[in-house]
Amino acid sequence: MAMEDNPLWSRRGFLGMGVGVLGAAGLAACGGSSTPTPQVQAEVPKELLDAAASLKGSSMGVLSQKLYSEKANAALDSSIKKFADATGTKIENSLVQADAGDVVAKIDAEVKGGVARDLAFMTDSRFVAQFHALGDLEDVTDVVKTLTARYGEPTAESKNFCVFDGKWFAIPYHFIGIGSFLRKDWVQDKGISLKDIYTWEELRDLCLAISDPGKRRFGWGMTVNRSGDANGMIEAVINSYGGSIASNDGRKVTFDSPETVQAVTFLGDIYTNPKYKPMLPPGVAAWTDSSNNENWLAGVLGYTRNQFSVYADSKTKKNPVYDNTHVFADCIGPATDKPLLLGQSQAFVVFKGAKNAALAKLLAQYLVSAPALLGVAKEAPGLALPAWEKVWDADPFFTGGDPAFPIMRKITQQSLPLSTKNGLNFPQKASAGQQAAVGAYVLTDMMQQVIQGTAPAQAVQAAHAKMVQIFTQQGLPQ
């Protein structure tokens, strides 16, 4: 995709839009396979080697959130091995599938049982508040202060999702690109001009217009089945209509509102109205997290909304879909003039009772640096970007590796919060209740009820009641 083809990447286009191409809500990106290749890693900085000298011979465990690209996972392994070899330590890295649904409960049990890994990275807006509420995290303000002195400011959104009572409980690791993707060739085939912002209604109508089941062209490439991608889309639609799971302080369930019911009615209609059947891919009702990735890369979808994993995969594997991808900002709804796009980051956490917290903190400092991040970033372009200001400038790949990168950098530095016409501010204060409600698939289960014939108002009411229970369990009595 050439820069001049896409006005989103121009400075004027970006400023006029107010925000760029990344999403607030958690989007998962799982699955994928390719042959891992070892990476050549730059040396570990001298100050980290000196600090690790007294830890020689010690060992620790890392839990890594699985990235869609197998090569990116292999590049991370390679960086960890490089650090372990250089410091004379033993570090075991295990992958975790973050969308398993019970990941927080499992890790909490390990922490309470004294058998947790020392260090993990998890998506900040989806997990950190839950672990903090459970008392599972060590204060890592010292590390963030050290990194700020070395690399400047971290991403704007992480200051909301990693900080509690003025202290950092997670260390920003890498920024995750999130985008909305359209097949520009299909749109152009219909003589329709491309835009950088759509209302949800416009997008729905466009997806129907570009669909042609006879040619295996299905416009609407999103499911509402249990998955991180569905969670992210449902919450984004509701927020753009002026509804939200919680109040701005993250403490009170505010889900059952006329705005939420309007959004759920809109979304339910897409999956139940015969008019839209031609734009729904076969089997979409049963899709899991990797399904929209696979179908997008197979060239049968007109639109999908995802972490940049699909974009990265199409680029690194030279899939023709890459050149036909129009990246646009998320959609707006009746309560928004511009998309509520914040992005999110992977962030390192050190678990309570970590047996080797000192080594864990040093490894985190190495992995955020440009030499260690570069291997991961090149295998997952747009999915793994710097979370720290000066790391962006430390390698030309981060500034010029893809037309999408400069815009994403602006997102990491935009001033927050973004507001709706009815007074919601995003990001809202990080809330264990909100994160747990999304993680328990209350949103997707509610949409399933609507598809099976429950009235939207009734489904929203039932979901609200479930959220009240979950917030109460999370120490936020309603």
C-alpha cells in the first residue's frame, strides 16, 4: 500500500481525523504457523550486564502472551536466550494463550501457591487491573523510572492501565497496532470511493454492497462468538453509541442504558436480518479468535477488525491481500465525532513472591530496548511497536518500515482521554470489574441471546445483572 494511495497516512488526513488506526478495545490475534528462524541479536547493554553480575547462576521463568506470528514468538525466545547466555543465567520461556478465558484464575492460583513464573507480559487494558485487584503484582515503579530516564515517556494509554494509586504495577513492553481493514479492490470494483472514517451503519451497508457469495466475497468478516475480536468489536460499537460497561471511574456498572440497547439492536440485526445474509461468511457464528485472520488471509473477507497481526502476516508472507488492504480508523457512532482509538500495549508484570524479581526486572529492561524488540517487530510488523519514545528513533525500521508506523507513533503520544457527546471518557479508569466482565464473555453471550431471539433490551438487562455479580466478586460492590 503506497503512502499516497491512502490519505490516512498524510499529516493533514491524520490531523483532520483527530485519531489514527488503533483501537481501544482488546482485540485478540491468535493461531498462525510458520517455520521459526533464529534471529541475530545485538549485545546486551553493559549497564544490564553489570547489574546482573551478582545473579550469575540463578534461574527464572517467563510467561509470554502468544503472538499470532510463530516467527515473532521465536524472535522473542532468541532475545531471551541471548540475555540468559550473556548474564550466565537460566531463563525458561513458556507461551500462554490469553484468550483461554480462565487465564487470570489459573495464574492467580499459581501466584497464591508460590509457583508462578517471575515475569509475564499481558495486554495492559485486558489483564493488569484484574491481577492488581487480586494482589498478585509487585510494584515496578523503580523500573519505569529507570526506563523513562533512558528512553523518554512510555505510551499515553499505559499511564492509565498500568498505574494504580500513583504507582506502576506493569512495565510497558511493546505497543500493539489495531486496525480496521477493507479490501480496497472490492470497493473500487463497485465504483465506491474509499474513506478514512465510516459510521457503523455506512460500514454495514458497504460490506453488503461489496459482497458476492458466488465469487466467495463476504463483506462482513466479524463474529460475535466467544473470542477476543468479538469482545473488542461489541464493546467498540456500544461505546460509539454512548453506552459503556462502567462509569468513568470504573467502579459502577452502567451497562443497561438506552444507548447500549440501541447499539445491541444494530449489531443483532446484522446477524438476524435476511437482508444481510449474503455478507456473512459461512460458519461465522462458530468462529474462534484465529478464524477472521485465516479468512482474511484466504482473501474471502471484505472487512475485518483486528490487531495488526493480519496485516503483518499478509506483508511478511507476501500475500496479495496486503497490497489490496485499505487500513482505516475504527467507526464512529451516534455519540462520537471521531473514533475512540487508544491502542493498547503488552506490559511486563512481576508476580508477588517472584523468586528472582531482580533478574526479571533486568530482563524486562533488555526486552523493551530496540535491539531486543527489533526481531519481534520485523516478524510482526505493526503488531509489535515501541512503547517508549526514544526506542522509536533507535532503528530506522520503526520510523519507516511501513506506511502505517508513523501514524501509530502519533497514537502512542496523543493526549487522552477521548470523550463521547454524552460525557464518557476513554480510556476510563482501569477497572478489574470491566476487564473481568469482558474476559467472562458476557458481551458475546449477550449477542448470542439476541441472535436466538431474545429482545435486545432484555438481553442487555440480563448482561447488566451478570456484570453486577462480577464487579461485586472483584471487590467493587454495586
